[in-house]
Amino acid sequence: MNDVTTDPTIDLDACAAEPIRIPGGIQPHGALMVVDPVTLEVLQASSNLPDVTGLVGGLPEALAAELRDWAASDSPAFMRTMAVGARNLQVSAHRTAQGLIVEFEEPPASGVEARDMLYLRLRQFLEAVGEVDDIPAIAAIAVREVRALTGFDRVLLYSFDAEGVGTVLAENGNEVLPSYLNLRFPAADIPAQARELYKLSRLRLIPDANYEPAPIEPPLSPLDGRPLDLSFAALRSVSPVHLEYMRNMGTGSSMSISILVEGELWGLISGHSRDPRRVDAQVRTACDVLGQILSLQIEAREQAVRTADRLALKNVEAELVAKLSTALNYQTGLGDNAELWKQLARAEGAAVVTEEGVLSVGSAPPEDQIRRIAERLSEMDVTELAIESMAQRWPETEAFAERASGLLAVSISQIHSNWLMWFRPEVIRTVEWAGEPQKQRELGDRLHPRKSFQLWKEQVRLRATPWGQVDVESARSFRSSIQNFVLRRAEERAELTNRLVEINKELESFSYSISHDLRAPFRHVVGFAELLNDRAGERLDPTSRHYLQSITDAALSAGQLVDDLLNFSQLGRAGLKFSRVDVSKLVAEVRRSMEPELEGREIEWRVGALPSAWADPAMIRQVLQNLLHNALKYSAGRNPAIVTIEGEDLSDSTSYTVSDNGVGFDPAYAHKLFGVFQRLHRSEEFEGTGIGLALVKRVIDRHGGTITAHGVVDGGASFTFTLPKRLRAEHPE
Amino acid sequence: MADLRPILLVEDNPRDLELTLAALAKCQLANEIVVARDGAEALDYLNGRNAYADRQPGDPAVVLLDLKLPKVDGLEVLEQVKTNPVQRQIPVVMLTSSREERDLLRSYELGVNAFVVKPVDFNAFFEAIQDLGMFWAILNEPPPRGNGHG
């Protein structure tokens, strides 16, 4: 979808109002009659028919016979040079709904010889265009040949851009008329209605711009009561506006041949002479054939160029897609391959807009502006847009027009406002107009065409090189690649998630079977050792009893280790059940539960005010149990042991510190404290499995809190943990 | 005192079996101990079929049931007992190595009467068995049946 940003056109569409197909008259260098297709009865005729043909009344029998034969055949057009009454005339005819239109003109100067000459020229033309590649060179040959065929003072070849502005690509002349090479003609010079007609009827001739039209009589067709449609009549009288245009241009005669490429009016070959000039029907046919050959040649070359471009961009796309396939995500991949990304639409800058943000490379607008562009695109409810001047559509984008004027955007999500964009910078061009287009715009009287064809230079600003169809196609194709990429990534993620769920299940069943099967042997060892002790203990010597006790102790501690490990792994899996926890009460409970172990020890408890916490009470109990247990264990040799528990209410968390006056630890090893199986003391000094603090840290981590440890060798240890305060919105009570 | 009805011990692991029997012996209970080595055998005993087709009628005083069993596992045995209107009043004590919460929850859902995690410490295990044995085998009177007993 190329968005055509046509200026509010200066169309002199006088045309739209002007009935160019039914002018009611013909040019008087020939004569015309309309006959009934069956009876050949004359229905209408131009007023000059007797002057041109000498005919009065009906058709001469010879012509009538030939026309009857042709009318019954399926040959599309009739053309003969034949005697009509006393005169030798070129007779042509075509079918219309209003009857057969028969046109009479003076015959070509000399019959067979001239025809051979035409064929020769056409053949030469074909050979010549076969040897050149680019369109301007072909155009140059075409205008040379047309001038040689017709003898006009100057032959031009225009091509039209998307907006209908014509540029003179080639010119051949004898300097009688001024040169228009490379000049531009505004779209309005050829009104829309004329363009349509030019697509249907490929050749027009005006031998004398100063002619007086010969009216058709009667003006309305007896068959349908409407004015006679002269769309396909060679003699069709042209609009007086056009004649005035010709006279303003200083031309007395003209002929134009349409160049149609893929069904569209690609350009025109147009011949002019200062003076009146006739071009006979055979030469016109030769020019028409030449025009068609030219059309095909241009079409072939344009397709070749497009195919080459398309192929080049496809290669870029393939390379970029390959690079993306190894990227973490496509945004990163694009950013890392900025050159390819830009090349994909032959742009200087590119951007991608997603929920995750804006990423841009090269010559692109500022980020907030890119976001704004995405919003505008979404408001427009389009899925793609290609414009060469953002400033024309959104004036405020003029601020960065120098960096980015042209925008090519494709949507990459049906749900979100996600866009891929390419930017082209402003290209300031000087355009040479044949006459000042703005002046034409200001013309008050629309029925008067422009009078000036004086060279007028215009600077075109705020516009980028227009996007080609291949650029748009490339962007479109890449959109699918990105969408596939996103889909594939989503699938991969889903697969990974499934795999994780699977692994978690395996882990769970692993730890489940450990909890059953690994504990059992230790239980058996302890059990049988006890049984042995029961039966034979008294008979055993002290060393044997010591061995037996060691067996029991070892199995017991191994069993404890399994229990601790299972507890630790379960902590990672169990869901947290948050509530308001009275930490003071919890500390009191934990202290009470420890009392039996503390008999005989002198302990000084210093418990401060403890703020309540937002936490899972069972888990915080485990934390306190472990910390208090450690404090008491490592202060075992102190008399008294001092255990301090303090709390602090911070702005977004609560903090608790447990400290003791025990053996402490070397701060150099503080980082090892919280690892599983990490112990800083020899096991015969202090028993334990090395899991307690790892468990504490895990619980605190799962609460989103922090834990730190401070210690001095022989100077006590202190552990401080914080718990985030409840976020009201997330956990309504 | 009511008739001493047997204790049904369901345990597949021979070492656990030996230790449990030793613990029960220490309690000096007079009840007969019937041992089933898997869930299917336990159900056969309870329903008086197959190998137990000729056994004396009557329900056991208590079933000590291991959780992990071959063929029919402990939870399944428990479920069958507790959904059987005739057997549902038989006390069932789950003995297990597992500290898994889900086993515990599932057992209570199914109507277990007690759940004992076999402690590694044999003395603790002995105490647990002793308590259970005393409570269920001796003190716990079975509810009166329609046709009475004794």
C-alpha cells in the first residue's frame, strides 16, 4: 500500500467537466460518417463530409460491400486506401454501440514504397533498443525514430511518477521549438479523464491547432439518442482548452502516443511542430506499433530491475533472519545487525516498537517521537504505511525531517501496537518545472490553461526518496519472519516450562523416595545396635560398648542430616502462607521449647521490643529456632552466655538481630556461613549438619528479605535479618 | 477385660519388621501379632479370604500399616478399610519413614487414626510403638457390634 501523498492537485480538470469523448465534432482534416451496422444506412455524418469525400447521400457500392464483409468478420478494425467516388482516400472504420464509425482521410503520399520504409524503420528500432539496457537510452532511440517517421520539429518522451508529474526523459528536435529535456510538467497538464482515454486509445493527432471543428449532424445518435462517442475516432475533436495549451506552448500541431506499462499510463511520446503537420494513417500505425514495442521493452526492463532489487533484498532478509535465529530475542538481534536491518528496506534508519520499549538504529527520530509515530499509526488503524514525507502528514515531525522524512512501517502484532519502522532522510532536490506549478494553482479561470512554459526551479524539501514497491514487499515479508520468530520463541519457552515442570516433578519424587528409603537404613542401624546393646550390653567390654555407641551416634547423625536436607529442600517448594506474625510471642515460644536442653547453663536473655512481621509464621519459627540454637551452641562455654534479640521498625521493612557472646567466627569466612554443608568449626567442637544457616537464608530469601552476619573470633556473632513490609495492594487481609 | 484380639502388622521391609516386632515384644503385649508382607495380604486377612479364608472370624485390635508397600500400598489399604462400612471402625495407625506432608494429609483425609513417622532413634520408636500398642490394643474398646460379643 503505497500511500500516495498527492498535493491538493492543480488539476485543470476542466476535463472532468469537459466532455472529451463526446465533443460533438471532428477535426476537419478528414470526414466521418456513422452507418447502421446492418443496413449501412447513414445515421450521422460530419458537416464536411461532402467537401472531403465528394460523397452526397449514401455509401458508394464498392465501399459498402467491403464494409459489409468486414462488419460480418471478427477483424477489429477496417483500414483501406481505396477509391471513393472520384477520390482516392484512406478509409478506416471501427464498431461502436452507436453504429459503425467510418473515417475518411487523404491517403499516404506514396503507397508500397512508403510501407516498406516503415517496416524497415521499425526493424531498425527493434534492433537498436535490443542493444541498450537503460530506459533513458531506449527512450532516446524511440524519440529519434518517431521524429524520423513523422517529421515533427520536436519529439519528447515523458514518464509519469506516482503522482502524475511528467518528466521529459528524452527529446529529439530540430531546434525550431525550445528544448524541454529533463523538465517537469505538473500532473494537471494532463487531466485525469484524458489519462483514462489515453489508456484506451493509444494515439492522438492534432494536425492543426487552429482548426475549426466540423460538427456531427445530427448531434444525437438516432440509435440511442445520445451524443456520438468519439473515444476511438482518429478525427476526434479535442478540447479547446488543449488547443489553447498547444498555442501557448507555441506548437501548431501535435501527436501523442501512449506508453502503457502493466496496464498503467507510464508515459507519452509526444511530437510537436510549430506549424500544422499531417501524419497519415500508415505512419500513425507504425508509430503505434513502435509505442507498443517500447512499452514492452520498458516493462521488461522495469521488471528486470525490480527482480534484481527484490533478489538483493531477499538475500539481505535471509542473512538477517539467520542472524536472528541465534539471537536472544529479535530486538537484540536487530540491534546487533543494524546494517542488514536498514538495508532490508534500503533505509538509513530503523526502529522497532514493542511493549518492552523502543530500539532504534541509524538515522532515526528521537525515541519519544518514534513512540508517538507508533501511536499515530495505531490510531490510523492501518497495518502498514509507506510515506516519503512525514512532515506533510504530521507537521510537527518537521523538527527531525533532516534525519527522517520517509517512513515505512509495518505492524508486527495484531494485539499490541508493535511496529517495525524504517526511515529515510530528507533529500533536498532541485526540480526544474516547465512553468511554475504554483502559478498554475493560482489561476483563477480554470478553463484557461497555463501560458508560461518558462523554466522554473523548485527546491523540494521535507521529502525522502520514495519507497519502492520492492521495499514495501521486503518489509512485509520480514514482518512474517519476525512473527514466526516470536511464535517459535513462545513455543520454545513453553517447551522449556514443560521441561522445568517435569524436572521439578522428578526432583520431588526423588526427594520423596529419599525421605522414605534413605532414612530407613539409618533407623535399622540404630535399632539393631540398641537391640544388641539390650541383649549383650552387660557382657561387652568397655571398648566394645564404645564402638556400639559410636555406631548408634553415627547413624543418628546421618539420619539427622537426611532430615535436615529434606527439610531444606521442602522449604524451596512449600508455598508461603503469609500472615501478621507477633515475633515477640514467637521468640518466647522458641525459648520455651529449648529450655530442656539448657538445664544447668547460666544464660542471660536480653530481648528488646520486636516489631511484628509480615511472614509465614512456621518458617519464621524455623529461622528463630536456628538462630537461637546457634547462639546458644556457640556460647556454650560462656558464663553467663548472653543472647540478645533486638528489632527495628524501618520504613519499608522490619529488622531483627540475634547476637551472642560466644566463640564468634572469622569475618574472612562470613560469605561461607550461609552455604549448605558449610561449617566454620570442627565437628567435635560443635555438632551440627551445616544446614541450619542455609535453611535460614533460604527462608529469608523466599520472603524477599536480607540476612547479614557479623562476627569476631572469640568476640561473639550477630545475625541480622530483614523482612519486607506487606504491600497492601498485593495481600489484602 | 475384652478378648485380646490380634494386632495386624503390615510391613514389607524385613529389618523394619524385626525391629517393630522387637519393640512390640518389649511392650509385653499379650495380643497375637499377625504379619502381612504387602497390602494385598493385609486385605486378604481383613476380609478373611485366600490364605486367611479359614482364620477365626473377628477384626484385629489395630492395624499397624506401613505406607510404602508392594502390590497394594498403605494408603490404598487404608482407603479400603475406611470406606468399608463393616471395617471402618478398625483403628489404623500409619507407620512411615516419610516426613512428607502430603502423605500425612492424605492419610488423615482417608480417616487414619494415628500417623507415626518412624524416628531414627530406636528408643523413640520403641516409645511410640509402646504407646500405640497400649492405647489401641488394650485400652481401646471396639464399638459394640449389633450381635454383641464376649
